[in-house]
Amino acid sequence: MTSAIPPTTAVVLPGTGSDEVFVRNVFEGPLRALGVPLLAPSPPAGDRLADGYLEELDRLAETHGPLLVGGISFGAHLSAEWAVTNPGRCTGLLAALPAWNGPAGTAPASLAARLSADLVAENGVDGALAKSSGGVPDWLSAELGRAWRRHGDGLAASLRTAAAHPAPSLEDLKGLDVPAGIGACVDDPVHPAEVARAWAAALPRAEVGESTLTALGADRESLGRATVLAWLKASKS
């Protein structure tokens, strides 16, 4: 382990409709290179998505001590929410692809989650996948196919829970004085890079790491590396 990095355990949460498999594919390698073990909890079912994850972070902090918390998209929102309310139990933040701050409003990721929930409710998981696969890159279609089926009957409720759950406000983030790496894909219209930059500007000790969806399609770890490297830079500031 690099001497500049204190012993810590990372807990990273997936985004809406995603799962811990994707989290491990993105973050496990970059964190392993630093000697940081990764815990990637599986998604709580249905409308327990947000509350269940926040409770799991509480439990893991009791077991492992202060955590390096993070997530992708909605998982980034939840990890930052937990960190804001538990600053003494948080050693840092890895927030990849934050989608909004404060209330969701008309954020593209929230609208997409609501539309997906409606598709699932009307057509079932397999029917919704068939209707939503047009124009979607093959890698993303495969990720959705695996993760959505694993969510099963709770998927629509899970999507609606995420779509309506507020992210931390920029004012909230100003009080989180831990090293934070914020990951952005500059070609992602659903998770605008401007949101990642706004988070980084609000946080006292944050850096932005940039990549692309094209790179993510070819190499899942590209997003994890960008986020972890940003966290390392913030840790030295």
C-alpha cells in the first residue's frame, strides 16, 4: 500500500438499475493497485434502494471503521449523502458520474429512470429491454440485460425511488472536508460533466477526473481510474 494512503476500506455503490458486478468491473482493479480493498454491496430490493444502501453503509462502518465511500451515478449521490451526515466515519469520496445536485427536477438521468420504470411496469423486464435496446451500444445493452434481470420484480420501484431521491445540495457538499475524486465522461448527456465540475467546485478538497463513454465501452476500468486518480490528487492537496 502506498504510504500516503492510510489503511481504509472502500465501499462503492452502483447506479440506478445497475449492480455490484459493474461496480467491481469499474473500481476493483484501480483500487487493488493502491492496496485498497473494495466492498460492493448488491442493490436492496425495490423501494428500499436508497434507505437500504444508507443502512448498509452504517453497518459496514461499524464493522470496518471509517470508509472510503463512493458510487456511480445514483450510487455517487447516496455515498455523498451518507458522507455529509457521517463525516467522522468517512475517509474520502469516489463519486463517478453524479447526475444532479439537490432535487432531481428535470435532470436527464431522473427522466430516463422514470421512463424506464414506466416501460418495465407496462412490458415487464424482458419487454422493456427489447424496447429500449435500439441505438444503445452493445456493451451497455449487455450490462442492462444482466442487471435489470437481477433486479427482477422490484426494478420499476427501484428506478422510481432513485428518480425521486434528492442528491446532496451544493451547500451540503461544501461542508464535506475529505479528499474527493469526481469522475466524469465528457460525452455523456445523461450525466453531464458540468454536474461533476459543480460538485468538485463545491467540495473543499476535490479534483475531477475525465474520461469518455467510448473509453468505458472498451475498458470498464477507465472510469474507475479517472475517479481514483482524481481522489489521489485531492488527497495531496
